[in-house]
Amino acid sequence: MRLSGGERSGQRLAAPRGSRTRPTPAKVREALFAVLGKRVEGARVLDLFAGSGALGFEAISRGAASVVFVDNDANAVMSIRRNAVRLIPDPERWRILPMTASRALRTLRGTFDVVLVDPPYQRGAAEELTLLMQRGLLAQSGVAVVEHPSSARATLPASLSLLKQTRYGDTALTFAIVRGDGETVPEDRVQTVASRRSSPAKTPGGRRRPGTR
């Protein structure tokens, strides 16, 4: 697995041992950061259900100021740490919380400009998004991104407005902003980007078992 863009494009990432972690496919990562664009530059990033840490490391490679990785799987935490030591020389720019996403959200302070949420494939992220907003962790100008099956919808709390949704094969990305930072986009007007591949991405490439990315 390699980083797909930014200063460290092409750099390899060590993946956690075992089969629990299934990293977000490179094409989906590229689509995600194409939508975020310059929002990533100088951003404080929170990577929930970090797994391999691929999304957080992509953010750093593309100019994010710092990233907090959250995962409760010991193998994932070890891999993230190895990758971070090699790819992010400044230890002030990264932090790992070896705990569940819900516990981390109850522990963290301050705000984040970009929050990446990639829960176990069929689980959803309603609880984490609700906690995120209740705790005031998403900056007023920030964006939350949820990865989920394209056959399902991401449930957003009332305090978030739907910004955009992209689809790539069996995987969808839902982008949301703080309500009041723009008008709510009606569901029938959500901009959707579909895969142009001749065959859809295989589900295993974007899925993982509970607990990790």
C-alpha cells in the first residue's frame, strides 16, 4: 500500500498484521482528497477507526498540520506508530489514541478542521458523529467525511449539513459541514460522483472487519 498524493506520494505504508484491517482503496482516497482540496492544507485532522492510518497519512502528505489517529486494535496501533516515526519526523504533528472512537471523542479537547470516519463496513457512524458535535470537536469551518457502503446512507445529526456525496463502486463518501456554515443540501440535489470503471470496485477492498480500517 502506497500514499497516492502530496509530498510523500508513492511512499509505502506498513499494514497491520492479520486480516482485520482492509485499507481504503487508493482510488477512493484520491476521490476523498480531491473533494477536500485545499481544506487539508494546514488542517488539524482527526482519523477515527484509523486502521492502517492511510487516510491520516494521506492528509499529512497533502499538507495537513497534524493528525490524531484513533484505533483500538493493537496491531493497527503498532503499524501506525511505525509509519508515523518514518513519515512524520516531527512528533508534535501526530498522536495515537489506542482506544475506541467513542471514548476518544469523550476525551479529546479543542477542534479539528477535518474529521475522517471509517467505521466497520456495515456499522454506521451515527454515534460518533453525534458525539463529535455534542463535544464541539468539529471546527465551524470544518468538514466531516464518512466512508460507508454505497447501498447505505450516512445518518447525520441535526447539527450537520450534507455537503456532497461521492460514490466509487461499492464505497460511498459522505461529506458534511456544520449547519450554519452553508445551506443544507436537499437529498435530491446532492452532487454524486460515480465510478467510471468498467466494473465496480470489489467490496473486500473497501471493507474491513469490526474495529479497524
